[in-house]
Amino acid sequence: MGMVTVGQENSTPIELYYEDHGSGATVLLLHGWPVDSRSWEPQLHPLLAAGHRVITYDRRGFGRSSRPTSGYDFTTMAGDLDTLMTDLDLHDVTLVGFSLGTGEVARYIGTRGTDRLRSCVFIESLAPSFVKSADNPKGVDEAAVAAVQQAILDDRPAWLSGLLGDFLNLDDYLGTRVSEDTVRNLWNAGAEASPYATWACVPTWLDDYREDITRIDIPTLIVHGTADRILSVEGQGRRLHAALPKSRLVEIDGGPHVLGVTHTDEVNQALLAFLQEPALVGAHG
């Protein structure tokens, strides 16, 4: 466990909480919104058992990191990631992003390149863009973003309960692939997050990563659930694969948005297989 300073807000430093475990090839896990790095629990044990050094950290505003009221844009958050990697002197790293974390992966590569990286993984990707368009009709627009932000302001705990229903497809999987206890654990993590950070991250959904991903020149894995109600497989996973034709796309049948919880074995199998033979998977161009 450690802390790395990434900035300053008035009288207090902005610090990120991180954990650094194991040895071997380094895997750095970037969590989704609005939870924190503890959401990687289903992947942590298998990665360590397979002989990897596993690093997790809490994004600013979430988990055990500082809770500033600034910096909730991908340029800043990619800068936070760069500071962490620089301070820990990391090289030959596999970046694994989930959902909002994929935006950090894309923007980090778009602004910093791949010198420190071995490979990258997009699980439920925001890239190439989550904006509603003719080729992404299930995307979002400014009105949708504003509605979510208002729901957060009106009753964040109630909004969070509804969000988890769609994140996990609870009408299909509660009691079979996911327990009430796990749902409660995720709800607690989301409720503990900074209310401001939870609200402020939503406009990042309108970012465009098409230019960022042109700099991906390392082995790339894309994992997407076919039943994701948040980021559709047609508009997100398949479009990213089309933009990176040498990447590996793994579609998990019936997988909802948080498929690392509901379809743990399938996600871990895809991830571990990729990590064992990244040189066999090409990247962009």
C-alpha cells in the first residue's frame, strides 16, 4: 500500500492510493466508475497465481485517494496515471482498463505513447467514442449526460441502486451469477466515492478517442459482453476492433457491463491467455 502525490488543491496535496503486489510481468489495473480498485478482486488472485506483479490504484475522488473538486477529465487522469508509472519507474507494463478506465488507457497512449508498455487491454471500452452517432445509435449525447448528472444530484444513493441493476443485469443474474452481498458491496463502494467526483466524471462520456487510438502499436485485447446495457458491443467493442484490426476481440456471450463479476471465469481466461502470449497479437497498423 502506498500513496503518490499528483497535484495540489488549495492547502492539501492530491494523493492516489495504490497497492503493489507480487512479482513478474507487471499488470496495472484501472477501475471503472463510480467504484474503486477493490472491484478488481475477482481478477487479483488469478493474476497473482499466474506469476504477475499486480498494481491497482484508486482514481482521484474514489476509494482511498484524495477527493479534490478538479481534474475529472481524461487529460488530467491520464496525467495521474503517468505520474504513478513514473514514480514507480514502471516499464514493460500491460495496462488493463475497465469502462471509464479504458478512457485513461486510450488517452495515456494518445498523449504519452507506448514506451513504458508491453500491451493493453480494453474491457467494456469507451473507445473509439461513446457519443451517439449514425454508427453508434446506442451512444450518449449532451442531454443524456445532463440527465445522469441531475439524477446524481437529486438522489445519488437511489440513482446508484438503479445503475447497478443495469450494470449487472440483475433481472437476469441476481441469485445466479451475482449475489445480493456482492451488489451491496459494489453499492457501498459507489456510495463511499466523492459525490462531486461521481458527478464530474459523467461528461467524459462525450470524449473522442479516435485520434488517441491511432498511437496504439502494441498487442491489444478487447473484451466485451454481448448483453452490456451501458456500452453496446456493436457500438463500442466491435467498432474499436474495426479501428484496430490486428487486435484480439473476445466477446463474452450474455456478459453485462460489469462482466468481471458476473462472468469472472470467462474474463480471467481471456485475460490470462492474452498475457501469456502477447507477442502473438498484433496492434494498430
